[in-house]
Amino acid sequence: MKQVDLHVHSNKSDGTYTPSKLVDYALEKGLSAFALTDHDTTDGLAEALSYAADKPIEVIPGIEFSTEYEGKDVHVLGLYIQYKEAAFQAKLQSFVDARIERNKKMCRNLQEADIDITYEKLCEESLGAVITRSHYAAYLLNHGYVKSRTDAFSQYVGDHCKYFVPREKVTPSQAVDIILKAKGVPILAHPPLYHMGKDRLDTLVSRLKADGLIGIEAIYSTYSNQEERDMFRLAKKYDLLPSGGSDFHGGNKPGLDLAVGYGKLFVPESILEDIKKAAIT
């Protein structure tokens, strides 16, 4: 049975592989398709799609929106998005503008801790990627301010650090709407990671279903057997399509590999067939 991976990141957000390298690696891993779902950006899609055009693999244009729900970070994937549409790109640009202002403020905060950092220096070292906290951690580590990425988060860029500036986020419902308007398939990403509790998660899924949610990530690198069963059960309850992916980030998530996650992940191609039908209709 052929295998797919519907949750993958490149160096255009917080992964370490270029979009082209991801195509080659996906072929090496024997995938028939993978979705490039960078955080809040589609900057890597043109490269990946062009590079894969004459190769025996499907690159699915996607995105992963970072949203907030009742104080929790919640991620919504969009698969088969028509990412070139002007309205969709205009919405993304508004996110970019807000993100830039947030990052400039965060750099100013870190300067108050006697750290030699500016937004321009951070961008230069991040090679044009969408700046995330992993890029701050890499900068602090590379310049000797911390001994590890973990130290960077605990001392400087973690949620409860005084230098951290929270990012303006859309709601999960807004993300679903944006994806639908781009003719994509909205999928709730890795729900067990939100640690909401069964009833609260059920409420969220019910609301998003009413908003047009089409799928839920039922297969994922870190799920226990019970969590996977729970996600398939939730999918069935709300008539949602199951999806699955590794959440591959290259070197930024050591030990987590494309296609197989931590070794046991398998997302069958049959899962993609239903998602593709939903995108076509």
C-alpha cells in the first residue's frame, strides 16, 4: 500500500529542508504524495510544485494556520488551497505585517537583556524564513547567549518569559473560513496536543464542524494507540475526514522523520483519496 504525509514543513517556516530537498527526500522515503504545510505562509509552494512537476510524486499545496481558542494554541491545516488567489494572499500579507511588528518589539525586548539582536540581523540569519521562536532560539544559541535551545525558551522566548511578545492570532473558525474561501480542505491539526480534555475538545470540533471543518488529523507522529482511536472516533461522530502526517521539521525536530514520524507512523494513500474528492467538490 502506498504512503502519504499530509503535514510537512520546509525552511520557509520552521523546518530545515528546502522545498526542493523535501521533494527529493519524499521520493527517497517512497511517498506518493506529501502536503507542504508551512506556518502561515505559502512561500515554499511554487518551488516545491515546480521541482516536482516531472517527478512521480504529488505535492499538495497547503498551509498551517496558528490560531487561538480560549487561551490555547490551536492549529488548522489547509490542503489543496488555491494559494495564488489575490484575496487569500492579501489575508496572509496582513498576518505578515502583524508578525513583523511583533518580532521588532521582541527584538527590542531582548536588547534590554544586553543581547545584540535586531530584526534585520535575525532575518539575515534565518535566510528569509517566516520568523518563529525556533529562529530566536537558534540565534541565541549561535551567538553564545544560551547553551541549548531549551535554555533559550526557558530564559528568553517561552510563553512566560518577560521578553516574549505574544503574536496576534486568528480564531480556528476564522482559519477554517479563510481556507474554505481559498477552495481548500480545512483540517484540525493534532488535537491531543492541546490537552483540552474530552468535553472541551468535543465542543471545539462541534463548533468547527458547523463552520465548515472537513477533516481532523487522526494519524500523527506522537499519538498513542488510544489517542489515534479517539481521533478516528471523533471523526466518525462529526462526519469528518481523517487525515494524517508526521509534522516533519527536519533538524528542528530531531528523531522525527518524514513519512514514519518516530518510526511507526503510516498514513495510507486511501486517506488522501477522500480529501482530494472534498477539494474537487
